[in-house]
Amino acid sequence: MIDKFYKIEPDLSDDRVAYIDDWEFTYWQNKPKGDIIKNPDGTFSVVMEKNFTPLVTQLQNLFKDGKPPESGTYLGEAVLTGKNEPTDCIHGNFINEKQGLVVSNRLLRLLENYKLPEYYIYDLPLIKKRKTYDEYSYLLFNQGDNGINNNVRLLMENSTPVVCVSEKLMKDICNSGIKGCQFTQINTGT
């Protein structure tokens, strides 16, 4: 019998959907000093102190060499773009994007009722204009823990691991009132 698994990803079928477009860091140890200067042509530039490492590079370095930081590590705040309020599953370019999901706490609680591979949780507040949504997390799965009894697995699609859920879990998500998830069947070959 072939197990049915479905790739889970944010539903972007509505062009008004909110998605992660940028990052902010209100807590930043050793924050570098920067100055805004006026250029001779009338434009402005930001000049940072020597040896400045951009925030995105610092964030990528946390996930270097396939070793995720421990659960609870501060990642910053994700800035949303789009006209709609955020749904339960959010799209955004992120480190190890295909091995993880940005989810609401409601979706996270539902997932935790199932057998999951080893995972890490990072609180990820979402910011849209002046409103903050604190009930979101980045959930990262360990690629090395793909037990056959898990309801969530990292399966290969075009040589890239993607997060997939069992048919039972997919049906429970669809029947729970959770919004913003899209599913595509993946053949596991088992």
C-alpha cells in the first residue's frame, strides 16, 4: 500500500494574502552604529560602522551547516505585505524555507497532536503596519528524522526536501477551520 502524503504550503491563490516581505530586529545585541549622510548629488546614504554584518547574514549564520539553533532562539520580527490579515500558514522567503513552516499557534497545536519528526520552534511575531501578531511561530523540522510512523515528513521534490503531511492530518486541518493551507499530493513510493 502506498501512503498518501501531501505537501503543505501557504495558499497564495488570492493576491491580497499577507506574506512575509522583510525582517525587523528590535532586540539586536551589539547593534552597530549607523549614520545617514547626504551625498553631493542630493541623495542620502546609510553608512555603517566598520565590520558590519547585515542582519540577514546574521540570521542565515544561525542556520549554517544544517545545524539549527535551539528552540526559542530570537529570530526577529517578520514584516507582512498584502491587504489581508495573516492566515494560519504564512509564506515568506526564509532560511530552510522548504524544511519549515510559519504557522499560527492554532495550527501548531493541531500539528502537535500528531506524531511529528524532531522539530524546533521559534516565536516569530508578525508586523503589519502598526499592528503586531504575536501568535505565530517558525516550525523547523529535522531532515534526519523521517520515521515511517510520522504524520509529518520531509519528502524530496525536485531534489529539495518539502514538508508533507499524512492524509489524515490534511483532512483534520481542512475540517478545523484553519485557513491559508494548500495541499498537493506527493507519492512516497512506500
